[in-house]
Amino acid sequence: MAHVSIKSVAKVYEGKVRAVDDVNVEIADGEFVVLVGPSGCGKSTTLRMVAGLEAITEGTIHIGDRLVNDVHPKDRDIAMVFQNYALYPHMTVRKNMGFGLALRKMPKQEIDQRVEEAARQLGITDMLERKPKQLSGGQRQRVALGRAIVREPSVFLFDEPLSNLDAKLRVTTRTELKKLHQRLKTTTIYVTHDQEEAMTLGDRIVVMSAGRGVGKVEQVDTPLNVYRHPKNRFVAGFLGLPPMNIVDGKLAESDNGLWFDDEQGLRVRMEDRYRDQLISRVGGPVAIGFRPSAMSEWGEGTYLPPDGVQNANRITVVPRVIEPLGDSIDVSCECGSAKNIVARLAARADFPTNQEVHLSLDMAHVHLFAPGEFGENLIH
Amino acid sequence: MTKPASIQPVAGAPFTPGRKPKKAAPDTSPIEASSKLSRTLVFVGLVLLGMTFVVPFVWQVLIALTENPSEVDTLTRTGMPPAIEPGNFAKVFQRVDFAKYFFNSLFIASWATILQVITCSMAAYAFSRIQWPGRDKVFLLYLGTLMVPGVVLMVPNFAIVLGLGMFNDYTGLIIPAAFSAYGTFLLRQFMLTIPSSLDEAASIDGAGHWRIFSQIILPLARPGLIVLAIFAFLFNYNSFFWPLILTKDDNLRTLPLGLLQFDSTYGPETNLIMAASLMAMLPPIILFIVLQKYLVKGIQLGAVKG
Ligand SMILES: Nc1ncnc2c1ncn2[C@@H]1O[C@H](COP(=O)(O)OP(=O)(O)O)[C@@H](O)[C@H]1O
Ligand SMILES: [Mg+2]
């Protein structure tokens, strides 16, 4: 058991490629933290620096209270599960799982006991005498997990451990991982590019990006906070499926308040409580963001003040494609300058297409971003 | 000697889960007759090719069984051995110190092989699995020595060995053969196909370089080690020129040098040469038969379902 503290860490490969820069993450004892971001943003690099597989170019990493910058991987009291599992092909499952314990001079009897206990928990008891190539992908994944568990390390490191499994197995294994963590309560750092995996697994998630030419941390928070209050446009667009609708436009002032206006038909009146923080942006470019679930059908006869309402705006869209999902439908529509806005609405069999439809936009879930790919969130 | 290319995908295969061996499509061609014909042609071609390997061997056996060197002529003309004489094999041992040559060849080739596999695998590990500054440049330099023709190196090598006091000594025959740029290259290429996550997992598990080398990399590189062992053994076992210039005493001579003796005093005794070389062929053949099991196993690894 140990907390992990990553301070101002940067990695420069071979004196040239700056892979990540200024990573700061404090991971509490027993916490499950997920590093998530698109491919190439430096998640693995960061994880491998914690593991000791890559030298730390700048900054410090502490595991527990110990500075580990110059500590060999084997002395960091960690266990790692690799994307390709990295099972030793020439050893049986039993040998694979016990290898680390044997190297630590544990008596054979105790090794067997631990390996068998872990195998029992993971349901791979029957496979102990097999070689990895005689196992299915899911079974190999369990062996890799078992090899980490038997060591009883103070930190688990996972690098995309589920990405080689098929979709269904990925979801069930995800749940098992979460249960495992609840039982063992071992500090865990988990790397994935899958935002759904990150949201479901993490106590907190660390969203990273590579967009500025170097891997960077964009936001560190609980999944719900990151989802509801994304710090910038990148984070907003990365988390959530279908992704958040983001439309570029301008901030305009009229006598009754501030409006987002894309000048092609999408006009949204911002809530008055944000007036002070937005007023300096009037006349400048901004982008509006709202999740598919922030919209609902505009009920017939709903009272509509001529100048919009405080907490709900009416927007006009032209639905083009309907995707039924059971309880809900995903409606792809054109809306102002945006050619593809997705609205997730309550299911209705006769939802009209190719004609103008009014939707209600819940202002509590509307974001306004400064211009640019990484434009900051101006109101949340 | 382009073995590495054929080994690479084999070593890589076991680590790619889900890769299925491609099965040849069943032959359901409508033009069955013509495919039968072409298959017959291929078969005939293979038989002819096989003959070119077998005939000289049979010839060699026949000559080895011929009693009198002068009768080899008759054999050449008629194709029939005049008199079968299995005693030639014993005669080889009486005429020269064949047992000693045999021992020398085996002794030198075995040591050279063992040492070469050890040094090459360690060098290959350093060139493929450890990051150090200038690594790939040093490797290229080492590989570059392969481009220099052997004859060019003969004299300087001789001078060095002489200077080290290894002339006319087993050490002079073994030590220079204990290192090989080619073998290092072969094993390095092989080791590059082993995923680095295995070393990383092992080092997190608590292994240092020595243990990763001996318990992870070496077992996985076994097919490569065996190929190198066979090459190294054959090369040193057959080596002629280096032992020739480096030995003075008869009791240091190796088999290829020993065979020369039947070609000197009384004119060429072809039947004895053939008998001796037949016996000399045995160790490489036995070696190959013993090791090919592992060789084939290694190559088959790729065929087993990922
Ligand atoms: N060994 C390496 N040498 C040089 N550059 C590397 C190396 N490993 C990764 N990189 C670079 O560092 C960046 C981050 O890589 P990585 O940490 O693997 O990203 P992720 O795991 O988020 O996909 C990428 O641009 C990648 O090309
Ligand atoms: Mg990665």
C-alpha cells in the first residue's frame, strides 16, 4: 500500500522527442487512477516512468515516501500488466505466476500456495500446468493479472490490459477488475485510450492530450466532474459517447442578454449569471458545447418568451438520420452551421426526418469555450 | 547462409495471439488432369535433383569398398566394384593416426562451437536488449568485419596468434574460432524478434540482466542457438587452411589435414581417402540428426495456433 506522487515529470526520448511534459498527479493510497487520452499522448510513457522502465528526464516520482527516480523496477514494489500480457512463452502458467516470487527467494511451498490461491480467484486453476500458447486471449489476460496479484505489490500498473480482448469480454473483465480492486484496495494506475473504460474504472481520471505537440495533462478529477465540468474543449470532446456537440460561432450582446450566435440560425441565449465572466468576450469567437443528452423534444404549446428563457433554449434542427437504441434514439441533425449535431432523445417511433423540428436545450448542460482546439471552458 | 530471414517470423509467431496458420485451399481445381501432370513433372524433377545428391554418395561408398587403388579405374569405367573390401576402414587407422585426427577435429570443433554459442549469444544480447550509447554503430562496425575476405585476415591473424604463443597449440585452433560476427548477427536478429515486454516483465519481477539472459532470452532463442551450433560445428570441423598453417606436429592435425596423407607418398589412394572421409562424415550427420528435432520444433512453433 502506498501513495504515488508524480511531480513536474517530463520525458525526452533520445535527447530529441519530448513525449510528455509537466505531468503532476497525486495518487492517494488505495486509489484507482486512470490515465486516458488518444494514442501518442504519453500515457504509456508516464506509466513506464512510474514502473522504472523509462528514465525520468525531469521531475520526481515518489512511491510511498520514497523517491524512486533512480530505483530499479524490481525494487519499486510494483507489478505491471502489459497490453500483450508479456507471459513467458516457455514457462507454464504456474511458473509464469511464481517467477517473481521465486526470484525473491520465497519458499516453494508458499509460492505454490499463493499461485493456487490467485488461480482459484481468477478461475484458472485447471490451466496451471499449461503453456501460454495453449490458452485463449481471455485466459492469458487472467494469467497476466494473476502474475501481478501474487506479488502483493503496493502499486498495480496496467497498460491497456483489456484492449486485446473482444468487446464482450472487455466489459465483463472490466467489472471484475473493479471488484478485484475493491477487494485488494491496492493503489492502481491504469492506462487506456478508451474513455468508457476510464469513466467506469477510475476513482479519478487523468485526461491527457498530444495536441500541442507534446503529451500533457489536461484535467485530473473524478469521472463525473470531468464529464460535467470539462476544463477545455479537448476534454469535453474526448469524454462521452456520442461526443459532445461543439459549434463555432460568436458571442453577441443584445439588449436582453448575451447570446451565442453562429450567424446561420443557431442562437442560444446564455444564462444571465455568467454575464460578468463572459462580457469581455462579446464580439469575439467562441464555441458552444452541449451533450446529446442535453436536448429533449420541445413540447407542443410550451410557453416560449420571445427573448428565450433562463434555463432552456429552443433550437431548430433538421433531423436526417435516426438510430434507435431501445429506450432512446440518437438523432443526427443539421442545426445552423453545424452539419451533424447528435441529440439523444426519448424513443419515439414516428420521429420526423428532413423537416424542421424544435428541441429544448437544457442550459445547465451547456458549455462555452474559448476559440481553438484547447479553448478553455468559460462558464463551468 | 541466409538462415535468419527464415527464422524471424517463426520466433515472432508465438507472441502474436490470434494469428492463425494459413491453410492451403483444398485442391478442387476443375482442371484436375493438368494439375496431375504438373505434379508428376515436379515429382520427376525432385527425383532427379535427389539423384544428384545420392549418386556421388553411392559412388563414394563403392570406391571406399574397392580393394586396390588401381581398380578405381575399372570401377569408373564399368560402374561395378571389382572386389568388395570392407577392410579399407581398418586400414585407414593402421596407416595414419586417424583416431588422433578424429579426436582433434571433434575436440576443436566442439570447443569452438560451445564457446561461439556462448560468446555470440552474450554479444547478441548486448546488441539487441541493452540500450547503450553507440550500440548500433559498434554493431555495424563488427558486422563490417564480415566484408573483409578471410585470406586478407589470414596473415595478421597468424601474427597475432603467434605473438600470443598459441602457435602449434589447441588454443590457437580454438580461441580465434570462439568468436563470430556472423553468429552474433544471426542471434541478434533472432533476439530482436522477442518482444521487449518480456524483459520488462522479468525485470519488474526482479530479474537482472544475467537472469533475463539465461532464463528468458536463451530458452526463447533456442532455435537460433541450434542453427548457430550446427553452422559453427560444421565450419570448424571442416576447417582446412587455418589448422594447416597453425600446426606443425602430427598429433595436432585435424581430419581434413589427415586425409591429405593418403595423397602423398604412394600416389593418391582414393579408396582410403573415401573410406576415411566416409567416417569423417559421421559426426556432422549424427549432430544434425540429434539437433534437427529441436530445429524442426523451433520452426514449427509458428505453426501451432497462436
Ligand atoms: N522509445 C521511444 N523512443 C522515441 N519516442 C518514443 C518512444 N516511445 C514513445 N515515444 C513517443 O512518445 C510519445 C508518447 O508515446 P506513448 O507514451 O507510447 O503514448 P500512448 O501510450 O499514450 O499512446 C509518442 O509520440 C511516441 O512516438
Ligand atoms: Mg500506450
